[in-house]
Amino acid sequence: MEKPASTRQLKVGRELQKDLAEIIRSKGMAAFGGAMVTVSEVRVSPDLSVAKAFVSIFPSDKAPAVMQALQDNVRALRGELGRKVASQLRIVPEITFLLDTSIDYAERIEALLKQ
């Protein structure tokens, strides 16, 4: 069982989420094929060297293309993130993008309830 995140992990995760969301928003929807990309959560490892960024993509049918674009640009995104958090973190964590499917799940439940 995974142990709960420390206060520092949670604070760093929230800061990374805010900064990553700002970086992605600044790229614009055109950079992601017209899809809206939202960073819903960032989980950081205990040593703060790895960050798992959960992204929500709307419309969800563009998710594979957007995830590929994020993976292709992960080095550039990490570099921009490094410039934003350089004064706060000693090392910039490696970023892994994961798809947050909670919106799709909620839509599916809502559709089932309407039947």
C-alpha cells in the first residue's frame, strides 16, 4: 500500500500543477489540435525527482493526439517549468503525463442515470 503524501509533496505538487497549467495554457489550444487541456493533479515522488501530471482533455476523442504532443514536448515543458520553479526547487522533477479519465467516467455515469 502506498503511504500518504507528505505536506511538502502536496505543496510542491500544487505549485507544479499551477505552473504546468499556465505553461500549457500559454501554448494555446492550437498547439493541441483545438483540444482544451487541463492539468487536474500533479503527484510528486517522496524525493521530489518525479512528477506524475494528470491531464484532462476535452473533447476526449482528441486525447491520443494530445497525449502524444505532450510526450513529444516533455523536455521543452520541463525546461519552461524549470525556469519558473528554479528559485523554489533544487532539482526540476522528471515529468510523466497521464490521462485523467474522471470526466469521461462522470459523463458515462450521467448517461446511465438518464436512461
